[in-house]
Amino acid sequence: MTIIKLYLSILLLGFSLAATAQTDCTWTADNGNGTYTNPLFHDEFSDPDLIRVGDDYYLTGTTMHAMPGLPVLHSRDLVNWELLTYAAPRLDKGPAFRLEDGQDIYGQGFWAPCLRYDNGTFYIFSNVNGQGTQVFTATDPAGPWKQQQMRADLHDLTVLFDDDGKKYAVWGYNEVKMVQLTDDLLDVVPGTERVIVPAGSGAGEGSHIYKIDGKYIITNTNYEPMCYQVCLRADAPYGPYEVNVISAESNMGVGQRARVFDTRNGPPYNVVRYDENYVGCIPMHQGGIVQTQTGEWWGWSMLDYNSVGRVTGLSPVTWQDGWPYFGLPGNLTRTPRSWVKPNTGFTSEPSAPFVRDDAFNGPELGEVWQWNHAPVEEKWSLDERPGYLRLHSLPAESFWRARNSLTQRGIGPESVANAKLELGGLHSGDVAGLALLNLPYAWIGVLQEADGRRLRYFNEQTGATHDASIAGDRIWLRAHANFDTDTAVLSYSLDGKIFTDLGAPVHMPYQLRTFQGVRYALFNYSTSGGEGGYADFDDFTVDERRCKGLTRPIPHGKNIRLTSLADSSVLASWRNFLRPFAADSRPASDSSSLFRVLERGPGRIALQSVTTGRYVTVHNNGGLAEVRLETGESGDASTFQWEDMLQDDLMLMSLTNHRYLFADPGQGSLCSADARDAWPDRKGGACFRWALVD
């Protein structure tokens, strides 16, 4: 990263700190106006799999080494989800699963689960590295779930219960394989394994198999040279299969910023940084499809959303020529950031699956928490001091090896984790605090020494430490993470009100050691070589700075001015066309650049020129000079979907062709409505900043 980019990153973070008020809400995809905004969860939910059973939808995903694992979520509308349970309360198959003897399962554990339902039983199939494929079963999705181990090892598998009673599993990357399973689902039928798609055919991994109208449909993702999603289609289980791209380049206006691929040599680790328009594995991939009770088809898939981790998006599906394309007619393979909620026949109130704050007053930890590896149960407590989480310190050489670290996923676009720490139980050699669990990691905490205490900031990547003196037995710690810049600031307070930054901003890459995003972690470990004392944590809170898909309400009935993020040109009415003008020109500042926003349905608007009273209307295919100002409205041709891009900008999708209003940067030509998507830097000509004008 250049010095200028580093400065701008820090400047943006500082602006966010100063200009944005804290809120008491958490990210909710439901906009409350009949629309939703991607992602469904603005925190990590990777390798999702989803099914419908009657009127209910269920969802699970990868949890790897975090425990409990394999969450089971429920929804009635595909947008608002509640957590029912975790199918695997604990995964403990030896010392590595407990961070013992210098071993670990970072980046291993439960991968890419397959969720299925058949004849009254729910199934979750998931491979565990080195431990074979696990099968979980339950008659009630809320549990209890029974775990069994298959006598086969099928990585990233998907399972089909065919209507003739046979059961198949599909797995593999590049070369895709299929095998028939035994009736008890614990083994494969000898002699039934075959390659159904040979290497080099365009298939990838992370398959999801369905039988739809007699056809065998497999959605499948490829990650080289960038992520995209394909569909495999055949008339028989073993093929032959055709391969077709069904989702590509949907990046939600976000580019891949920085990654750590190899963590064997470090710290410092080799952080690979990319140009701002490089998409890499951001685009939607690794997902499947589902049909609602009303006949609609929807898809879901994940995006590698930089340091917040892999997030899940929801896509309308358009069937064309027998292929289930993600996207809308006229703009297939592209998913809108915001769209009308699915019609499932049910209406749900906007909600989120997790409560992130925890005062540790209950008999159990909040459901949002997961342990980093299997915990030592007798070394943590909510009972020893009611109202506090007590972590007893166990020996470790560093935070990375600290057992009983309690974590929850960082949440974007921006969030601030706060924890109060009571220090009276620390013993010499104990280190307790609040961390950003990542590789590289960083933390702020207290070191108890024989002659007193020190507050310390530690950044693994740079090796930097910064100390501050403290007095008393209580301190407040804070981690402010901006996932739009992948930058965090660590700070502390002696009174819970005034916070002081400690150390330099932390740069947070996405890394392929754990395949997870950044997590907030509470920890306490001993550097003395033996067990130490205890740390008491209280009042953990997460304040989110932009927790709504609509960062500002749509300004119905008000006048706005639209400015291009690409070149700062301003859209204005000109001879009944829509045209961008230089920001210092007269049309850019007079009433010809003002448009009244008129409500036209769920998240939809019409734009009426203040000077002429005419309506912005898209003709034909929305090409150059085909965005006109007409005397009357023309239905979809005069209607746009308002898509908030979460950084004080928006895109306007024409309902005529499901493409976006576009002003060619630096050209000064007439506007069109044929942009397919946003560029990652949002300077491609389809993203605009809007301002209210009296």
C-alpha cells in the first residue's frame, strides 16, 4: 500500500469516527419497505446451504474450528433469519482440537455442509479434515442432532435423495464425481463411483445438486482466475452433463484489497495487495437455488468480502432456456444489491439472527459466541462471579495459542466492540484483553507482572508494541473496525467514557490460514509456564455505525441532485435528455440539475425534473440517448429501483432492462441506462452521490 493510500485509509476511518453517531441496532437485510439489501448478514456466513420444508426455510454454513459449530437458522421469508441451534455443540477429536501440544485445527473442522430433508428427517453432511465425513440427523431442526461418521471421505459433498429411492453424493473440484450412497448414508455403494464432469470442462467445487422437472441440476463454483458460478445439467444422474455460467462478476461495488496466502514464513506475513478494481474472489459464488411456495426461484451464494469474511447474498433467479440464471431479465448473471423481497406467502418483521451484546447475566453465553477451538470447560464460568464472564488463564506462548478465547464474528460495514475488564484476579504472567483474531492478529490488553500492571497494544504483523501505565482494577477496551477500509483502531478508557487510542491503526487482510474473517475475541492466558489467575469480563457491546441497508431513507417527495462518483459531474435536464455536466458549470448548480423523487412501489422511484416537470424515462435498450425526459410516466420505463450502496452513494436500476443509469466518465455525453453493475472502485459511471436540495 502506498503512503497516500495508507493516509486516505486512515483519514476515512477517522472521518467515520468523528462524523457517525453510534447506534443500538445490528445489521438487518430487511429494509422495512418490501425490499432487502445484500448481504443477508454483514458478518461471516460462508459456504451456505439452504432448503425449504413446507412453509419453512433452513440454512447452515461452514464454521471450521469455531465451536459450537454448524448453526441451523430458520426463516419464513428468506430475508429474516433466527438461530435455532448449533448441530455440533463441540468438535473434539484429539489434542489439536483443543489447542494442545502445539497443535491446532485452524482452518479445518466443519467445511461446506450440505443440508437436506427426507421423509421426516433433517440431515447435515460435513467433512472434517482428517476425520472423514460426518452425518448429523434430527427430526426437529431445533435439535437435538445426532452425529455419526461415514466410512467415506467426501470433501465438499452435496447429497440428492432421488425420487426412485436412490441416494447420491457429488463432490470434487474441476473433476466432479458422483457415487451412490448406502441406505443408511454411512458408506458408498461399491462400484458406483464415476467421474461425471471431466477436468477442464469449466466445473469447480462446492456443488449443490437438485432434481427439477426431471433434470439433474448441479450448481458449482469456480475460483480461478476469479470466482464465478456455473450450472451442470443432465437428463440422468451420471450424465452426460452440460456446463453453463449462471452467475459472474457480481461484486456489490467491492474489490479484493489484500490477502495473506502463505502463513508459514512470518510474521511479518507476505500481504498481497491488489489494484482497487481487482475483483478476485469477491463475486458471488458457492451457492444453490430454492423455489418458494408461490413458484418464485431464488439463489444464494457467498462473496469473499475481504477482512469481514465470506458473506451470504440472496439473488432472484431467472430461468432461461432451461438454465437457472442468477439475476433478472436483461441483466442475467448479475445480482442486484437491493431488490424486492421474495414472495413466500409470509411477512416477517425485520430482524437479525444474533444479539451481539452480552452483559453475561444469564445462565448461558449469548448464542452469538463461539470458542476458538474446543474450550476447557472447567476453566471458564458465568457462575463464579454472577454477572461476569470469568476466564482462567492457561499457559500459552501467544494469543494465537491461547485456549478458551471467546469470539464472535466482526460485523460490517463498520463496528465497535467494547469490553469492560476487571483485573483483580490476574496473576503474574497473565495477559488478558480484547483481540482482533486474524492472521496477523492484534490485541489490546493488560500484562500482570510481579511489580505491577501495564496496558499493551500488540500488532503481530509489524511486531509493534505500545505500552501505557494504568492504575486501578478496572479498564475498558475497544476495537473499532472499519471493514470498508480493512483498518482497525484499538483504544482504552479508565472511566468507560473517554477513550484513548493506543498504537498505530491495524491493517486487516483476509487470510487463507483460517479462511475466516476478523473476529472480536476476549482472552486470558499465562506466560509463566503454568496456570495463572482469572480475568472477569463485563458489558460486552458492539456498536454498529451503518446497520441498515438503507443508510438514509429514500427522499420521497423531495428534491435531490445526483453527482457521479467517477468524475464529479452532475446530472441535469438538457433538451429533454439526461446529461452529465461538469461540477463547475451552470447547469450543475441551477434548477435543471434538480429532480423530485416520487414513490412508485417497494424501494422504487420516479425522477421528475423540477424545471420541466418531465419524467426520466428509459427507451428501447437504454443505450446512448435513450434516457429521455417525457411529459408523462410510462410504467417500468419511468421507474427505477433505488439501491443504497452503503457508502453514501446509490445506483438506480431501470425496471425496463434491469440495468443501471450510466454517465460515461469524463465524456460529457448523454446518459444511458445500460450499465451491468458497479465497478469495485465505484468510478465506472453507475454510482452516484445524492444530496437533498431545498
